Amino acid sequence: MPIDLKALRTDFPSLDTGLAFFDGPGGTQTPRPVADAIAATLTGPLSNRGVTSPSELNAEHAVAAFRAAYADLLNVPAGGVVHGRSATQLTYDFSRHLAKDWKGGDEIVLSRLDHDCNVRPWVQAAQRAGVTVRWIGIDPDTTDLDVSSFQRVLSPRTRLVALTAASNVLGTKPPVRQIADLAHEAGALVYVDGVHYTAHHLVDVPALGADLFVCSPYKFLGPHCGVLAGSPELLDTVRPDKLLPSPDGVPERFEFGTLPYEILAGATAAVDFLAAVDPGAAVTRRERLTHSMGSLHGHEQTLRTRLEEGLQALGSAVTLHSRAADRTPTLLMSFDGRDARQAQAHLAARGVVAPAGSFYAYEPFTALGLEDPALRAGLAPYNTADDVDRLLDGLSAFI
């Protein structure tokens, strides 16, 4: 059955403005239950974690509930869930942690498809360690990752392979499991940027073959923070620099300073909100997430088809750069003889929010020779067919 979109939208106060939001890939709108969870935790009572007072126990509950929620969302043990300020911060942290064991002659493999969050931390760590960086290329015709180029650069010297599960600008979803299996055969770790992917698909970290996986709750209705997931056994082998009195167990050893308990509560509420969109007859939260995310995927794919068909009808004045057969409902486009920033301003005047830029996707823009800025339109759970038509009408008037 289709999701109850009207009921879902009533939980988003920002939609009362009448704006049509297509900027979800940069951060979605926030539903009221997420904001309520943040406020309720802050006004608690709340103290630092402990087991004595009610305020201490509230903090403990916020942490435990957060780990349990993301264990269900990502299909990992709760003890493998690490909170961070952002996916970028977590990736920088783990690039330093892992590079401690790298040595001259080692190699790492990165992807030209990736957001710079999953590129520059590794490049800089490799430079400091004297490690060689190899690259997986992009097929310019399909905008898919060129797996053959990966096979050429993978070797017994490869220590790490870092790639995205979905491009934040093109939507391209590379064959992560195929690449992970090849990397593991060579003895390499696999670090997956799932920031864009998690917003559109139910994640199964073990099924993807990822050793470490990062995502950002604010891309899927939550507050601004990052989450890293992996097996507790693997995390136990990683030794970060840390304060001497701070906890040394996993995953706490990777979380520096006092945790933002209110943000954890909001991130938990985002998972619960997603699980309740269309839970069916499911019992466990993971089962409810499976059913709900499946329904949301169908909803977004229907709107993506409507949007793509409408863009095709606009003719050659619009160039659609998102061409991979397997991709998310995120479309990157440019306009013949027109600056995408002008399109952004034109749409904004009509109450349609679609940003222009390169969105930290330095490598794909460079590898494919994309014009910077380009316009990005990304679909989210709260988008409607009317939103899509407003975007298309605005672009038609622009070109």
C-alpha cells in the first residue's frame, strides 16, 4: 500500500511554509518527534552518565537507546556503534587511528566517485605515513565506478579501500559488495561512506561487506551528527589517542569528551520515526524499518520517474548528469548557457529549494569535467508529486 504521505507531512513544521524542498542530500527537514526528543532530553533532568541519580540514568538511557537504534538501522551489534560530530570528523579520526599501522610500501585505494569526506582524510593520512594512493576511476559514459580499474590497482600491498555506497551528487550506487570481496581477498579493510545511501535504503553493513561504515542522521530526518558502525571485534583492534582516564572499552574509546545526550535522543527518534512510516505487521524495529524503508523507496522511485520524464520533456536545454542504471533519487543537472546559481535563485523565488554547487564532490566533478556549479535535486520521504511539478514548472520557465 502507498504510504500515508498526508499524515507523514503533518509531522514536519517546516512544510507549513509552503516550500518544496529538494535539498535533502544536504540535510533533510526535521519531524516534530525528533525535536521533541531533543527538548525532552535537554530538560531532563540531565547530568553526565552515571547509575545513581535519575539525571545520570537519563543520560545512560540516551546513550544505550542510541546504540540500540543504530544497531537496528545498520544491522550491527550495539557495541559497534560509535557517535561522532559528523561523518567527516569520524573519517578524519579513523584515518589517523588506522594510519598508525601503515608503513612505507603500503598502498590505499580511493574512489573518484566520492565526496571529499571519504577522500582527503585518507590522502592526507597516506602522505604523512609515506603510503601510496591508488584510484578507482569513473566510466564517463555511465557515471558508474570502473571496477576494472579497481582490479588493476588492487594488490597485496593494499591496506585500505575507501568508497561510497552512493554518490551524493550523481546518485550512482557502485557494486560495494563486489569491491569489498575483492579487497578482502587482498587482505585490505573496507571503509564505506554511507551518508547518502542510508537516506534511501535500509542498510545491512555485513551484507555490503563493509568493515567500517559511516552515515549522518541529519540526512534522514535526524539532528546533525555522525555514526560509525563496525564489528566490536574489529574496533577492539584499533587504538586511538585518548585521555588517560577516559573509557578504553569499545565503542566508548572513540568518543572524545562528554556525549551530546540530546542529539543522541534526537537521532534515536529519527530511526523510530522511519520505522513507523509503514511498519506493516512487523514486530521488531528492524522488521518495521525493513517494511517502512521499502515503502519509502517505492515512493521516492515513483517521484524520480516523474521528475526524469519531466526533465526529458524540457529538451536539450537541460543536461542530466545522473545516468547510472542503479542510483538514488538524486539528480544533478546543468543548463545550456545558464549558470545553475541563476536557476537556484529562480526556483527559490517560486518557493522551490534546490541548491547549486559542487557539494564537496571534488573528485567526480574533476574526473567527469562537470560544470561547477550544477543544480542538484534530491527527493526525500516528504516530497510529493505536486513538489515535483512545481520544480519542473520552475525549470521550464527558467530555460
